[in-house]
Amino acid sequence: MDNKGVCLVVGVGDGLGSAIARAFGAEGHIVCMTRRARHLDALEEVARSIRDAGGVAHSFGVDARSEDEMVALFEKIERDIGPLEVVVFNIGANVRFGIRETTARVFHKVWEMACFGGFLTGREAAKVMAPRGRGTILFTGATASIRGRTGLAAFASAKNGLRAVAQSMARELGPEGIHVAHVVIDGGVDGTFARSTGRDIDALLERDAIMKPADIAAAYVNLHRQPRSAWTHELDLRPWVETW
């Protein structure tokens, strides 16, 4: 398999993150993945599945909210593994609290995870990509990126903030050859969280009424493939039955 450079996915769980990592691994990218250190065993299972399929993958236990850890991560990848061609920020932090029950600690932590972590990721990616004049930076958004709803003040503010970071980066870095895109995931996604809600996920999958992580991941790969004469900045994805 030809090496197409390194893809870093920040925030790899059992659903979309791992699907994105596998998709870029199948494309021939060396895949680097992060998750909090306490989940490193689960992350290594994803890496092993990529290797078993003939790819190359590395796991890193990193807190994306830590500037020191993120700076060190990018330095290590560039020094020891290879040049970053694709960077994906995929941390969710979807929590629901009524405004009167939302503590300052919750609000700040959600912002750190879903917005500040994205800023650190995007900034460090820009630093290494800009001198080369190429690269793709992708941010995972949500319905809450474009509107707030009951119980989602913390999450919506963080995701709106991330969207603004992505827009600013796209306008600044596009003329330097770097493609920055924001993907609005507007609907349910199959995974541990969806299956914990008590819904019949298998029935929804049969009808294509819930998003399949692999199908979303294919859209991320297509964004990276886009020629610079026709770049997408914001892409919204939802099941065909979703109301919006």
C-alpha cells in the first residue's frame, strides 16, 4: 500500500472516530489516533484492526485540552512518523443540562473539550502544514453547531465556537493551500451512545434511518480528495428521514 502521508484523528472512540481512522488507513495513510490515556487499551484495539487490514497505525494517550501535550504530540509525529497531510478533530462532549443545573465547571469543561481542544489541534496543524503549502484540517460539528436547544447551552456554545474557529482558519489558511472544512453531523450515529438509549438501532440501520459511521467517514475522505478549485468548507450530513 502506497504511503500517502500521516492522518491524525484527535478523539477516537468506538464510533465515528474509529471509522474515520480506518477509512484513512484504507486509503494508504499512516494513521495516528488520540484518546485520553485511560482509554489507551481500547484505542490500541482500533490500531490493531487497521494493522490487520494492512495499514499502519499508532496510538497516543493524550488530553486534547492540554497545550503542552498537543504541542508535544505534533512534534513527535512530524519528527518520528512523517509529515501530516490530514488532521481531524473529532471530540464531541455532548452533554445535556438545564441552564439552572449547568455548573460553571461543566460549562468550562465542555468548552475545553469541544472548542479549545479544536483550537489547539487546528493551530498546531497549521504550523506544520503552512510551510509545505498543503494539507487538510477537518472538524466534526453537530446540530448544536448551528443552533442551541433546550438543555444544550454548554454544548451548543462550544460547538458554535468550534465552527467559528473553523471558519476563521479556512479564510486564513485557504490562500496558503490548506483545506479547512467543518462537518455538521445532523442526526443520530450508530455507536455505544445510540445503543444505550433503548432505541432499536438495528431496525434503524436496516432503513438507513440512522447514520453509519463508515458512511460518514467516507465523506471525510472525499473532503480530503477534493481539488482546490472546488473546496467545500461546510458539509452537513443527515439520514434521509431526518427532519431539519
